[in-house]
Amino acid sequence: MKVSLKILTLFLLISYSFISQTKSSISNSHLIQISGVVLDQDSGSRIPYVSILVKGTKKYYMSDQRGFFSLVAYPNDEIEFHSISHKNRTYKINDTLNQKYYSIIQLLAKDTILLQEIEIYPWPSKEEFKHAFLALNLNSTDIDRAENNLLRDELSYLERNQTSSSSENYKYVMQAYYTKIYSVGQQPMNNLLNPIKWAQFIDAWRKGKFSSKTTPKKNKNN
């Protein structure tokens, strides 16, 4: 009889210990929502698009363009902050937290990388650079260079190869759009039957605007 009482007492003690441990683990495993902002440690400015990982899990988060973030984790979890321009940092959630919502401000230090010095030379060797430097013609002035840019060949090349600017393309597209709206529900406008356009054409033809350019006169001595 005494043996049975001892066994029953031992069983009750073990059950009570197991139940208390289960309750403790359940109370310490509740989810917590962590919200906050990531700031630069030196300037205090917000750091956008910071990768946030819960260590040991596949949970992945990211701060928005203003540096704000929000995630869900358990007490005693470790949160890792990763940024390209800053050093990584880990934040551990305290296991004694009993509320569901917490806010934090995470500071990150800038990560400075020093690269080796690279010297870039305009010429393969010093001798070629010396030869090109001595052959450099510095007698031309700003007026000479401006006159060279206004030569007929230069202007003709620019006229053939220069494309329309963004403002000109926009104006052309908008004019076509307005013309389409103006003639909606009716026949498109045809200038061949427009007497005003014909009058403008005849007037320009009489004034010689469509005549070919005259060739320069030859020198009489030639």
C-alpha cells in the first residue's frame, strides 16, 4: 500500500512538472509583431529597401522606401538586417516580452570600402604622349573654332544626321492627336481641296520660295 502511494505521488509530481513546463513554453512562444524604422547611425536618415531576415527560418522581409518595416516573430528570435551600403546588424528579441506589438529603431553603420588606386593614361606610353603633346596646335582661337563649326560641310552634316528633339516629337504627336480629335466622326482633312492652302501655295510660288538655290558665280579670271 505504501509503495502504491509513493508511485502515485511520484506520478503526480511528474505530471505537474510537465504541465508547468508546457504552460511556460506556450506563454513564451506567442507571436509578436515588431514594427520600426531603419536609420543611418551617423546622419539619422532613413535607409530604404533593407533586407530583414529571421535567423534560422525562411521568413524574409524588406523595409519600404521610407525605411519602415513590420514583421512577425517569436520571443528569443534573432532578426538580421542587411544593406548594401551599411554593415549587417542583428537584433535579438527579448524572451521576457509579454505584449503583442513592439516598435524599435534600428541603427546601421555605413560600410566603407577602399579600392586600390588605378592610374589611367590617355596614351599607351610616355613617348607617344610627348609626341602628340608637342604636335598639338594651340594657335587656333575661340573665334577660329566657332567659324569652323559654322562651315557649310559641318552644317550640312548636322542637317542630315541630327534627329528631332523630345520637344519636337511631342509637338508632332500632339498635333496629330488634335487633328484626329478635330476630324472625329467625319472625313479626314484633305488640303488638296482646301482653297486657302492652294492660295498660300500659289503665293509662295510667285515669291520664288520653291526655286532652286543659285549657284555661286564663277571668277572671271578662271
